[in-house]
Amino acid sequence: MASHRLQSPTDTPAGRQRQPSSPQTPNPSVEGISHLHSPWLDPLSPNLRDSPVFSPKHDSQIGLMDFNRVDDASPGLGAFRSSTNAPPKTIPWWKRVLISKWSMILCLLLGVGGALGHHFLYDYLNGREVTEYQRWWLRLGQFISFVAKANFVIAALMAHQQVAWRTVGQKGFSVEAIDSLFGSAHNAMELLNREAWAKSWFVMFLAMYMWASPFVVIFTSATLDVIPGTIRNETTCPSVRTLNFLNEVKDSYNTPTKATNDIWTGRSLSFYNVTHEGGNLNPNKSQTQLDIFEYWDQPSFTLETISSSVFSSGRAIQKENASVEICGQDWDCSTTIHFVAPGYDCKELARGSDDSLNRFDNVIAPFGLDDLVPRGNFTYRAETTQGDYARPQIYPVEEGGIPSMEPPFPQNLGALRTEPIIWIGYAAVDDMTRKHADNSSQPEWDKDYTPVVFACQHRETNYTVNLNYTGGYQTYNITNRNSLPKIIDTTYAHNNSNDGTEDKTTATSDNHYIFPRSDYATYRRVAAYHSLGKKIRDLLSGTVKFPGPIAKGNIATSKLIDQRQNLAVPNLEDAVTHLYEDLLISLLSNPRLLVVSWAANSSKLSGIGLGGEETRYACIRQRTGNFFVYQWQVLVAVYTASFFIACVGVAYGIFAMQRDGIINQREMTFSSIAVATRKVELDQRGDRETRIRCWPVEERRGSRLYEFRTEVHSSSD
């Protein structure tokens, strides 16, 4: 029966003649030799297969490495000769740390720190816009990923060496298996050895992890993408303005009213006349016999400028650079403001030639359906002056509207009696792009047109408006419109008044007139409403008559009449309301107006200056560009797996060192090979299946000396 035994350290290889060896001297201390073999100094063993001494057929020589060796040469390698007189070398403390187990732990901690730093960096960049400088953050992330990966791999490599040495000391391996066990970290082909996997799968797994480690950098770096998108922030904006008609109230039209830190005097929507020099600021105003007061004259030139721009363009105008002042450079934003302002509440009264025309506010329409095409000749007709404020109010007058007569003046002088109803009739068509009949002799005359009559009442209105600034342009959307009572709670009765003024309007009831003497604050606010209403009424007033067409009034110059066929635009009722709202929003374009205030505090005039911290108002800012997007799940998963593998490897490596009774790491360097293989002689042919094992042969301070021995075969009966 055949059997085999391990050759003891005192045996010589069976079947071979041992070469004479030189006398051996005591080995120097581990401190004197460890500095030559630190994994930090030479983390990758040289490829001994390239050496002429170790031919490719002697793969067994590559893996046969052991701890430090500075003795004189063995018969097989003859590489060292030690001196008995050489004193132990002192190793600096930092080198002792590098060859101890703490270097493995340090690399592991550095890897963890790199992984955490990588995560926090990408988390910081997540959602941020990519700028010219921030693109370098991508390079920094790749660098941190490499640092983390490198430290995990170095920790695993050192652990791999310790576990491999302990493994060959516990089990017998073929030379080929030991080649794979020790060389797998440097040669990927060694990972294919089945025996090495079967007897020490964890060592081979650590080697495989080191070869796969570049994927750590690839996958973690790819977790931060740059994609086009829109960032949206709910924040506050500094220069959001709104409207407050209460700010029109002041003691006199001539009272200088300025916004805080503004050098320019605020402007009113109205011009005023006076009954005496100085108006309400006259020092003798308290003398009732002089009858000194101020009364409305006409819309101001500032309002005239704004309304002309709105009516000619058919859209609201905006303040120059409003988008930048509100949103900030290169930002879009939106905000919602609330204010009370005048508005026209319109109602359709009749549609179609055979319909009945209803009253509006208990007032009969000044024209009928028969005046409109197809029964009549008007394609557009509007009456907007019934009950309008007369100008001049009294005659004769001197400069500034001062009556030539002596006081006291008529009681109704300057009184705002009623707000005229807007009456509009027009011929509606179904298709504005098609040519329509332009006189009654054409057969399509009766079929092309549908007469419509509607009326609009001037009311105070509570508005909720969403202002949007995109690409530097302002748009708005009225999200809520709540009609309040009529601006002047009266109803037009007739035009035959004889009260000593030039104004012949009589409205019921007259005790609801707005008088300049008794309540000047209310008067100024209502006068501002009246000025705005007058601008839209003056625009709408007029007619368009077929055949011709023959147009009269300002309506022909507005966008409410389609210039192709001189017909009113579709849904004229809504178009009128929207045009008036364009005028209201356009007031924000001139912050010198008294009615323009800060949205954050509507009681404060805004003036032309920029807002600050105290005027910040809720808004939503957004910007389209390229943004970082971080897929943290992938990065965390990759680093967690890498940390777990390296951590288990380090723990196993430290365990192997403790079990073998050493405090310094064993390595896979040329000197280790020379020491560990001096008792092994392998033929160049047929020895790859020879089974060998590592034996401890000498105890040293902090370490042991190991040598490989072949298994000796014997036979017995």
C-alpha cells in the first residue's frame, strides 16, 4: 500500500542529490529585513516567469513565496549571503506601521472616506445647473472614485497575501495550484485553476475582486449625469409690484408724493382743475365762503401714453428689464398678485335678428337689432357716452379750470354722477377667413351675419393675477375675477339736468354722487377708475357701416376690428374685457404711477427703484439648462459591495496574522521566494503535480520563518 508523508524541515528531497550549501548564519531580526518587503514599497510581485532562472515551465517557482529572507543562498536559489556581524537595523516607526496590520485598516478607512466623499460630492451637485466651472466637478468625482477604489484594492491585496500564506501552511497544494494561489493577483490566467478554487476559494475571490475593481470607477463615475431640464424653486423675488388705487389718495393733486428713497414725484392717473389758485393747498381753503376745492378734469398724459401703446398693439406692455429685476439674470419666474381695480362686467343681451333685446341695469339700449346687419347697415355700433362727465364742467372758466363766476359754485360742480354703460352691437360671422357679402344685394347677406348686442357695467373688481416672465417677456393670466358693487351706485336717467353746470346728466339716486368737497379721498380713487374707463370708452365709441365700409371713431384703429373685412373680431364681448385688463396690467410698466406699489406691502409706493429684502414677495423661479442628476442607488450599491469584500478580506487577513503569531505582514517578493524555496528542488519536467506545503522553521520576534517542503512518498506492504 502506497502512502506519502510531508518532508520534515530536516529531510532532503527524496530521490535527488542535495547540493552542498554554504554555512548558515543566524537570521537578522525581522525589523532589519521587513523594510525590504513592505507591500507599500512593492505591492505587485515581479513576474518571475521572465527570469532566465525561472523558466515558463517552472511555474511552481512563481507562487512559492514566503516572509522575509536575507540568509545566504539555498542550494536552489543562491541569492543571499548573510553576515553574522551585521547588527539589527532599526526601522522608523512609520515603516513599522506600514508593514503592520494597521496599514490594511488604514487603506480600508481611506476607501470608506473616499466613498463617502464621492457620495456627498454628487449629492451636493444633484439638481445644480452645470456651469463652465462646475464641469470640473465631474473630474473631481472620477478622481475620488479612483482613490476609493485604489485603497479598497490595496487593502484587499495585503489581505490576499496574508490569507494565501496561511492557506498553504494549512493544506498541501500542487505546485501549479500554489502558482495560481500566489500569482492570481498579478496574472488573470491563474484564476482558472480549479484546485486553487477548491482548496482556497476566498483567496481566489479576493484576486478576482482586484481584477474586477476597475468597474468600481466605471460604475460610480457614471452615477452623475448631465441632462437638459428645468429647475424650479419656490422662493421670493425682490421687485414684484401690484396695484393699489388707495395710493391715489392725497390732499391735493399738487402734493408731492414720493416712494421711499426715490427722487421722482409719483404721478396720478388724472388731471384736476381747481376753483381757486393753489387748490386744496391754498392757505385760505378753510374759509368756506371761498369755496376752494379740486375737481376732475381728464385722464393724465401718463395714462394717455400707456393706453395708446396698449390699444395700438392690442396687448399689455411691460416695464423694461422687468423680468431681470423680478426673476434675476437668466431666470424665468411667475408670481401671483391680488388687487382691487375697476373692471367691466359684460352681458350679452340679444343674438340673432329675431331675438328680443333685454334691458341692462334697468336701462333700455340706445339702438336695436334692426340697426345691425343684415336688417340694418351697421356691422359695428357702440354707444359709450350716456351720462358721461361733461368737460368743461362750468363755463366760462379761466386757466386751470377756475370758474369765472364768484363763489359759491354749483353744488354738483365736479361731481362724478354715474359711470356710462358701454353698449355695443356688432355683426358676428362664423369664419373670419372667408369672404363675406359687403352689401344687401348679394345673396349671402342674410346668411353671413348674426347681429349681437351686449352691454358692460363699470364695477370694482377683485383680481387674482398670475404674472409670468419667460425669456424676458411678461404674460399674465387672470385666475379669478370677482365683481364688486358698481363704481358709482347710480343709474342713468336722462340728459336734461339744469343745475348750473354744463353737465346735463341726471342719475338716480343723486345722493350717491361722488362729490369733491365732502369726500376728497373717495373722489380721487373713483376719479382714477373713471380715467381708466374713459380711455376704453373713447376707444370703443364709433361705428362701421356697410357698404363701404365707412368707419367713424377710434374703433377703426384698434385691434378689435379685423382689418381684412372691417368686421368685429369673434367673441367681441370677451375681447373688450381682455383689452381693458391689458390696460390695467400695463399700469405696472410705469412704476412712477401712484397706484403702482410693492406686492409685499401694497401701501408703499414702489417708485422706479429696485426692490430689496423688505420687498421680497413669493414667486416661483425656473430656468432651463443642463443639470446634474445623481443616481445614488448605484453608487451606494457598488461601494457597499466593494467595502464588504475588502472588509471581510482585511478581517480574515488580520485573523491569519494572529493565528500564525506574527505582527508584520508576509509578502510575495523575490526575497520571500528565495527563502521559502531553498529546500525545494523541482525538475523542469514533470514536477507540476508535486505536492508541497509550507512549514514554519524558525520563531522570530514578531514573525516566523517559513519554508516549503515537498511531500515524500513511501510504500508499505
